[in-house]
Amino acid sequence: MANNSIIEGDICIIGAGAAGISIAMDWINTPHKVILLEGGGFEYDEKVQELYSGKTTGQRYYPLKSARLHYFGGTTGHWAGWCSTFDEIDFEKRDYIPHSGWPIKKSDIDPYYKKANPIAELGPCEWDWKYWSKQSKTKWNPLFPDESVIWNKIWQFSPPTSFGKKYRDTIVKAKNIHLYTYANVTDIIAVENISSIKEVIVKNYAGKQHTVKAKHFILACCSIQNARLLLSSNKQAPKGLGNDNDIVGRYFMEHLEIKSAEMTLVKPDPLPMYEMNFGVTKARCELAVTADMQRKLRILNGTSSLTPWLAAKKFKPLIEIWSSDDPQKNMDSLMSAARASGETAKEIPEEKLLKSYELYTRIEQAPNPNSRVTLDTEKDSLGMPRASLNWELTPLEKTSIRKIYELIGEQIGRSGKGRVRLNDFLKDPNDFNWPPESTSGGWHHMGTTRMSDDPKSGVVDKNCTVHGINNLHVAGSSCYTTAAAVNPTLTCIALSLRLSDHVKTLL
Amino acid sequence: MKRRHFIFYTVISTAAVSIPFLNCSSPDPELDKKLAMPETLAQTYDEKTIMEIGQAYGKTYPDEYSISDLEKLLTKTETGKSIAGSESTEMINSTLNAMVKKDFQTGDTVVLNGWILSKTEARQCALFTLIKTK
């Protein structure tokens, strides 16, 4: 393409990850021209990946460069495929969680989970463990048959779907989808009064610059990059686009993933209902706290997975494993650790192996305005300010994890099946520190353009449209108001499809 | 009987042998021997762990950490009727197990060095530890 070309379409999707590709596919065979912009190519490219480098402060975090993948398909290129739905309580305003409460309910997303399931190559959109119990060859016996305190939350596992590989041909062959690779958006230009977007500027490594004009623009670059792009588009709006109220970049959320307790059983039990065999298991359960009990104890939503202790204890915390700038090196370390753990398990007699389980937490981070993405003074090779992440946790996360395991401990004690012991970092109820060597995130970036009806407390409205800018929309987990307990990808796809439907009504 | 359980119950028996030394602080050493059997914990953990729990209980509740006090606390049942040394081991175990279950139901639990336990069984561990170490 000649330098300074102008590309025009009906909608322009910025970013070809799970959100962007899902939306683009939703427009295939429509009369509308869709421009899909991807900063990278079809394969990993070190030079492109380098654009994601950035600083981190606060709680120890993964290197930003390797926490996301920058090519067609996005981070699904190293996705593990874990999927589950949010719960009703995740959308509620909870008086004990500051800044909680979405302007939509789970029922608003439910129809889109049904559409998202096949895209992620999951099984039926069934989320009751009893359904999956019937599909299982082994008998599923819940640890706690009475689910009034602890219930069994179903996870489904994608193969995992690498969106870049799975949907490349679909996108490339679609007549009305126009994919541009190595097209990094570096600026968003609004009309004079900033009530709508006129065009975006695209740059590549060949030194070329192009302009993309469209009726609607959808930002789908992931939480850190969405915020970075809005904040750095500051020629017309000095604080950045959509940032009149200083919300863009704030409320960055992760899922805390941390080894939390040991459950020792009176009698060894394989607990097949909770077993995960990567690449084989289609669905399994994790222990979850009921909504009523969460409200009663005033805690965040979290789940607990069970892995034989003797196998799990050799598996280093994710924050230790994923420490390199090179995502492939990290992935190799992760797979190697997983293999070693599996080999260890094979060597241990079953009676010993199945006597004791590691309880591993996945929990939402409370929305926190100080946990945020800002712009660094250093610029990348395309002239964009780099992202700087300050990951900050609150005492509520730790209190919640502790209470979850006290609850599980009480339930297992009551059942007479065994006992639970908290890990060291949870032993002192007055200690709110997070051990940097074991406190991990799930590489789940959420919340930097959060959803709210009120522009003073959110960047996008309930339709994922940026407040005050009628044709700029945001797709994906950056719109999450709260993070829920479960991994974000399935909901990210579902919410993106909901946005897609909304944009269709605007054309 | 698994080896671990055997060792544990042997320890209890050994403690019984040393009861004459405990007479000054224990009104009923035979009863103490029966009380100091946290049945579920004995099937779950080894003796070292039981004693670790017992010591942690002593640190957290120093006012209760004597054989006579623990005996009093453990023999007091919900109905007001005291457990007597003349009762069989099975009967006493059954009563204490019911108390343990009730503790978990009512939230009468303690967190000792990370272990989430019923108060009754934690006291049993403490009693066991005292008997074993005296």
C-alpha cells in the first residue's frame, strides 16, 4: 500500500484477538464493510511484541511484554482454554465492595454465552454439574452434597482454541472483512467537539502511515493497550479520549491465583469431579462459595481447585515460572513444570497421592482506582508512550481468601471427610501483605475502561460505548466493572458479541 | 490397623502407663487417656502433627493448657451431663465425635497454626500433647 493511504469502511475493529475476531466473524455476510486492524502478523514477531514492553510497580507482576501476545489471534496463542460463566452476584452492587455493581445483569449476557461457547469450541452451554456428571465415565460425588454454603462450579475446557489458527481462513476469505496486519493504531482522531471519532492513524515498521475512516470504531486491544491508546490520543483531549473524569486506565484488575491451603482426607479419594487432565478433561468443578454466604461474610467471589498435594507442591508459583520477557520461554517453563508435576504424580502410590490435596484459589480483585495503567515517559519504536502498570491489591482480597478456606475447612470438618490447613501467608489474620514469591495473577487484564451508567465512575456505558463519544466502542474485558472469580475469556467473547449486536442497530 | 494409627494408640497407652506421675494434676488419668483421642485427626494426621496442634493450642489458650482444665472442658457435654471415666472408650469417642461435629456446625472452630479445627478436637490434641510430654 502506498504511504498515506486512506482506508474506509463501515466499522473499524482495532485488534484481532478473541474479542476482535469474534466481532468480525459476527459481521460476515452482512452488507457492511469491516476493517480489522492487527498490529502484528500471523506469526510471533519479536519486534512487534516489543511494543508491549512496559514498567510495572506495586505488587510484583509479570513482565508486560510477555503477559500478552501481539499477533493475529492475540493472547489465545498461549491460552489454556479455561472457561466458565460469571455469576449473578458478580454484576450486583455489593455494599462491602467499593465500586462494585454493573449497569447490566447476567441475564443480559446469557444469550451471548450461548453464541460464545461454540466459538471457544466448548461443549453445550450447560453449567450445572449434574449435567456433566451424567456425561462422565466416573461417578461424580461432590465433597459437600449440601450446596447451601459451598457449591460446585463447572468449568469447561476449550481445546484450547488458538483464534489465530482456527479463524484465520474464515476471516481472510470473508468478502466483507478486510484484515490489515502490521497495522498499529497510534492515534485516534475525533471531530472538533470530540463527540465522535473521525479516523484512526495506523503505522507500521516500513515507516508508512495510513488513515482509517469508519462510521464506528471498536477498540479491542486488551485492557492495557485499550487504556494506553485512549490516554495517548491526547492531542484534542489533553487527558486522553474518554478520560474527562480520570477513569481511563484505573481499576485495573487481575485474578489472584495462589496456593492457599492443604486438605487432608481421612480416606484417599480420587475426587474425579474436581480432576483436571489437560487436553482430556472437558469439564470439571471447583469449590465455590454461595452468593448468600459471600454476602453474609462480606467477601469477594472466589473458587478453589483441588490438585493432589504431592504433585502440586513441586509446581512453582506462576509468578516465578513466568518471569522472562520472552513469552515462548515462559510457556516452555510452564509446560516443563506441568510435565514434571505429572511425572511426580505417576511415581507416587495412589493411596498416598490421593490422601491430600492442594487448594488453589482463583479470586476476583476488588476494583481499586489506584490499581492502574498510565503512560510512561519512554516511547516505543512507533512513537507511542509505553504503558506503566501499578498493580495494587487491597486487604479485602486477603480477608476473603482466608474466609473462603475457613469456610471450606469448616465444611470438610463437618462432613468428617478430612481437615484443612491454611498456607503460611494466611495464618495470621492481621497480616495483609502478599508474598511476592507466590502471589500470582492469571494473566487476566480487566477493568481499565470500566462500564458504568455514570460517566464519573465509568468509561463506557452499558452498551460498551465510550461516554460522550457516540461511535467509539470498547470490546473485551477492559469493560468489566468487577472481575468475577472465573477466567475472563468466555465472558469477553460474550460481551463482545453483545456489543456487536448493538453496533448493528446503529448502522 | 494402619501403622500410623497403631503408633498413635500405642502412645496413648504409653501415656496411661505414666499416669501415676500425673495424679497430682489429674483427677482421673484413665479418663484422660480416653479423652485424648481425636479420632478423625488420628486417622488423618500422624502423631507429630497431633502434637504440633496440641502445642499450638497451648500457646493460643494458655489458661486452658493443663490436664485438669482440659479434662474439665472435654467432659462437659451439651446436655450438662459429664463424661465419666467409667464409660467405655467407644462411648466416650462417640460423645466426643458428636461434639466435634457440633462444633463445625455451630462454627465453634479454631485456627491453630493454620489448621481449621473443632475446638473439642483441638483440646483433645492439647491433652494428648500434655500426657505425652509430661
